[in-house]
Amino acid sequence: MDTILLTLKDVASILNVKPYRINYVLATKLVPEPASRFGNKRIFTEQDLQRLRDHFTAKREPSTTARDTEHDHETQTEVCAGS
């Protein structure tokens, strides 16, 4: 079985994410750094790609707290308007 090796540019293109966002996630240790480097450049494996995909997919899912906060704001407005 062949191992797929990718550069930061390749990963960014696959995930449709700007490279600086991937650098930030790696620098802040939200996702582990790829184990391999070549010429001081990160080399991503399929497993590294999947970790990043999971991270960025989780960020795009709508949260229930945003809807709850929006509802709370409407309730406060109604109370203030009724005073």
C-alpha cells in the first residue's frame, strides 16, 4: 500500500482552507503537528489530513448555544419594550 504525502498547500487545497489557518491550528496545538518534515517543511500523511478535516468540520457545524443566545436576546427585547 502506498503512503500519500502532502504539503501544506496540498492540504489547504483539499480542505478548502487558507494555509495560514492550518498553521495557526498547528502552532496553537489544537491539532498535533505532522511527525514528518522534509527540508524544514511539514509533510502531512492521510492521518494528519483526517485530523485537520475533523477539526475544521467540527468548527463549521452550527451550535445550539448560538440559537439559544438569539432567543434570549428576543425575550429581553420584549421585556424592555413592555416596560
